[in-house]
Amino acid sequence: MIRIILGVEGMACGMCEAHINEAIRNAFPVKKVTSSHTRKQTIILTEQDIPEQELKGAVAKAGYDVVSVSSEPYEKKGLFGRLVR
């Protein structure tokens, strides 16, 4: 699994978060996506890496600007993470 962290400008409320989450879910096969307007951040969990330009394009179509992109390997932690292997 890969965790992709986007810095997003333009979010002002929970509805903005929902718009970004929906845009990403509709454009890519993701496991989970969450956004926070207070942190100005969207976190995506996915099996496959998503090209940065495609992510920026999907978020831009929703009316927001991606200002940073980073990714890292993600391993589920906790009791259930150890059981699922």
C-alpha cells in the first residue's frame, strides 16, 4: 500500500473536503481518501502509485490547487494489521 499526501489550497469547509474526496474516488481506484480543510491536506491510501500530474488534474477539476505531493509506503498498524497479512 502507498500513502499519498497532498497539500491542497482552497478548502474552506467540510463540503470542500467532500468535493475533493469524491473527485479522487471517481478518478482513481483508491482504498481510502480523507481531506482536512484545517490542515489543508488530503491523504490517499492506494495499492498503486498515482502519477502526480493526474492527481493535480483531478483536484484542479474540482476547483482546488495542489501545492505539494509526497508519497510513502504504508503498512497497516495495530492488531488487525498483523492479522490480515
